Amino acid sequence: MFSVSSCFWILSLFAGLGLGVAISPGPIAKVGGATYVGFTDLTYSVDIWAGIRYANPPVGPLRLQHPQPYRGSGTILSQEYGNRCFEIGSGWNQGTQVGNNSEDCLVLNIYTPSQSSKNKRWNTERPPWPVMFYVHGGGYNQGSGNDYKGQSLVNHSVELKSPVIVVAINYRLSFFGFSGKRLALQWIHDNIAAFGGDPEKVTIFGQSAGATSVGLQMTAYSGAHQDLFRAAILESGSPSDTLPTPPATWPAYQDAWNAVVAGIGCNTTSASVFQCVLAAQSELLFNVVNAVGAAVPLPGSLWPWQPVVDGTFVADFPSKLTAASKFAKVPMIMGFTTDELTYVIPTTLNISSDDVIIGLGEVVLPFIPLTTFEEMSSFDPLSTYPNPGDVGGTEWYRTTQIASDIFERCPGREWIRNVTKYANTWKYRWNAITPLDLAQAPWENIVHSAEISYIWGPSISPAISQPLDVALSLQAQKGWISFAATLDPNTLGDLSPGVRWPRYQRHSENILVFQRPDGSGEQANGAAGTTVGQGLHKEKDPDDRPICDFYAANDATWARPQPPSLSPASEQAALNSNELGVLANGYALNGLTSPAFAGSVNGKNAFGAKDSQTPLQFLYQPANCRIFYTEEMLFSPDAVWKRTVDATWTDPAANCV
């Protein structure tokens, strides 16, 4: 447990410790044989320990392996933020400077109320304090815990006389894996007492991919949370999102692996390919991974690196685990922004008809039956989602909201309904965005991630500054802090005068809308703006709609990736006649001349426009009941999409069942 002697202020240099460098004054915490020396942000009166290793550097033979616990010793300066993990889209840097991309990145940052003997503002609530453990978003390919500085949250918690500790972590991204979060949780459980934290009062929270990661911590090992956390907050994500969490054998993953292996020259080695990848030079590997990742378009349903069903940590498809109640039954907050995925659908596509929407869905969501997608789209008509001016075609905004329902809101509704059976839950709709963010893309309006600046307050960049934004930030932070401290967002008092956050229940005014005190914002589902002067208020869950009912009724047919159904006899006949007819997903591909064919084909893309000679790799294996091909499709002069089809079927006569 915490003791003052384990975390005191150094008022002089550590002469005699053999460091060879001067150490500026700062708080210390003793963990095992290590003494961590942090620093203090005097503006917020917050003590910070930055760049603390929780795992050994995952380099060399530890690359692509499960993270190994780090055992520190001696005096460790924790006064600079560590390296970011390699991100798709970032430039190469060896990580010799603080904050650069590197494989050596498994670190965490800790923010606590200041322990200064001259500034013990926390003395109304002495340690140990509850802990808020944050997992950043970024599509599993970008982001860093370094971007989320916790001074504002911690400072506000002290002002509320309910102090908390904030922890933000880095974890491996993209090709390098997503592991690290569980080990970081274990490190916090084992060691946070030395920093004044209570290991029995940890709330995990995250946004986007971070929220999905939090949900996967809840379903991990079929719900065995191992006492590492007692509550969860999910911002714009859930473990049962429509983005597939497929088996590791998902063809797109194998394709990406093959491309990386070839790019670093390991496909020609006589030694083990995996050992060759482990030994690859870091800069070369990073550049190849970046190139392979950059070649894959949005959205994430086609990304080559995402969490997979491994049979252990992710024991089964998350939607199946959810339906079977195999998740940690802990109190939870979750919610979404009003417009969510307006940033995903390019405005250059000129979406102006149902045919274009269906064509886009056919490519982006290959695991959803086309007829099901068509029916689902009909629940979000143009009359509900009129376009905001001449942006992206007459049905661009409608398309973004169909995507938001399928990818975010409807699976989120099913997730919270399942959790609510066992634990107290609260849901929100975030209905505000900072003027600076809005100015960058006004047509996106209250987009995915709009809440981040408010939850984290002015200690992150870009910082909120306008009085209405600051007021909303304090209200939201109060709810998050109260929940982390007491498992109820209302314990510390009304979030705004006369407004309390209702517990989530079906068929009632069951969610809280967060918006500025002046009422600026939008109604849900494309309705007109809210009444001026209305700030935080309750409303009926806007996701309690027919489209989400339809999603729930059909989830089992598509939420888990299924190969298309093919008729081997008809495909063989078509192949023998040198004219392969309708293939998987309804594409007509003609001119194939052999069972192992690589060449070009004239076809039509999903928008009905004739392609030029489209590169095609084709493999037909009737003896193995498998058909495989890749193709590139031109959607517009600025948008080229690539897809892979790898389909199998059952044929007892061919001994493949």
C-alpha cells in the first residue's frame, strides 16, 4: 500500500548514487528494486512519471512475441515521455529522441495529485486513490498515450475533493501487434500503490479502437477479468462492432503478411521465414509495413491488421461471447457522437443514388449479404438524413449515417443491453465539437472523437479555451471522475444544475446528451437543432430504432465473417468453357483460361462503370473447394480500392467438407 516514505520530494541532487548526472527535484516512487523519479507540473499541481517501462523492449527475438514483464532496478529518471509505437503514416525515426516512433515503445505515463509538502491539496481524501487507465484510439494503426496528458482530469478531481490517478499507455500497433494492454494493466495492479493508487479501484477507459480494446478486455479469456479492473468507459466503440474480429487465418491478413515478407526479402530465405522477420533491420521493416498499410484503403473492414480470434484472449467472435454472457460484469459508461463516421466516407465519391451506396457497401462490407445490406440501408432514408449542402453528392450524409449505424451505434446498443442485464450502465450522446475542430471540416459536424478535447480538458492539444467549451468539459469530467471514484457518475452531485445522469434502461428517457450550455448542437437522427438555452438533458436512446432492431435480428448471419456460398459443379463447368461466370459477391469475370491464372480481365466495378484492364490474380482449386482472387477497382479518379476474395465451400465428393 501507499506510504509517504515511498513517495517523497527530492530537494537536492542524488549525490553518491553514481548516476553521473544531476537530477532535478521531483517526486519519487519505489517499486521493488527501482526508484522512479518524476517531475511536477506546477500549473496544475500534478506529479508526473513519464515513460515508465512496463515491458521489455519488444525488439530482436522479442519482436512479434507476447510482451515480457520489465523488472526495473536502481534509480530511473521518468521525466521525459517515451517513444511512440510505430504508426502507419508516420515517418521513419530510430526513436533516439523523445516521442519518436520506435519498436521500443511499451511505456506508460502516470499522473497523480501533487505530493508536495507545501501543496497537499488532496488531504481531504488521502491516498490510496482510484485509478483511470486509458487506452488510446487510432484504428489499431496510429496514436500514442503520450497525446493524452492527464493534468486537467487529475486537477479537477482534486477540486471535487475526490482525487484520482490517470494512467495513459502505449501499445504496439499495426503489423507489430496489439498486445501490451493486459500486461500494462497487470503492472498497474502490482505497482500503482507506490504512486498513491488503489489497485482494487481501476477503471479502464478508451475511445474508438481504445474503446473496442476496453471491450475486448471485458470479453478477454471469456470474461475472466482477473481483478485487474472494476469498471469501464467506452467512447465510440464496443467489442461487438461490425468490423470483423476474424480468425488469424483471415485472407487479408495472410496477404498483408506475404507482402511484408516479400518486401523485406524474407520470401527468398532458406531459413525460417519467421526468424528472418525477427532479424530484419528495423528501418526496412517499418518502411515496408508503412507501404503495405498505405496501400489498403479505408474503412477498417479492409485493414490488414486488427485483433483476431486466437482462441484464448479472444476466445471466440466477440458477438458470440457477448450473446453468451462471457464478459466481465462490471459497471459501464458508453456512448457515441451525434454524427460519428462523417470523417470516413470521402466527399469525392459523389454519392447520389441507392446504387452507389449499395455498390460501396458491397466492397466495404464483403461479409454482409448484399440483400441484407440493401434492406438495412432502407431504414435510414434520405428524408431522415438530407445532405448538408453540396457535399459529396446528394446522399453522402445519409451514407455516413448508415455506416455509423452499422459500424458503431447498433452493435453498441446490443453491447450495452447485454451488460445492463448484469451491471449498472449509463449511456450518452456527445453533441458538441470545438470551433477549431469544426472549422477544419464543417460538413463533418459532431464527428467521431469530438468529445476527446472536452474529456481531457486544456492539458492536451489543441486545448479548449472558450467559456462554453470549458463549462461543458468540467461537466463531463465530473461524470467520468465520479464514476471512476464511486461507480456512479452522479455521486459527486448534479452534472449541471438539476440534471442527473439516468441509468440506462430500455424504453425510457435513458441517456444523457452532452452539449454546451447554450444548446448549440444537433438533434439525433438528422432532426433540427436543439432549443437555444438547453444544455445537458435526458433523451430516449436514439439508437432504439428499427435499423438497430434489424441489426440485432440479423447479427448472427454476418457479424462473423462467412465465406460466400459457391456451387463447385457450375464453377468447374464455367472454368472448363474458359468463361467463368458470376463469381463470389456477384462480380462477372471473363476470359480466364486456366485453373492457375494471372493476368487481366475486363469487368465492371461496383458502380457499374467499365474498368480498364484490371490487374487480377486468380487461383481456382476445385480439389480443395477453394477459389481465390484479388482485384483493384476504380471508384473515381481519386479512389482506387483493392479487395481479395478467398472463398471455400463444402463438397463431400471432392473430400473437402
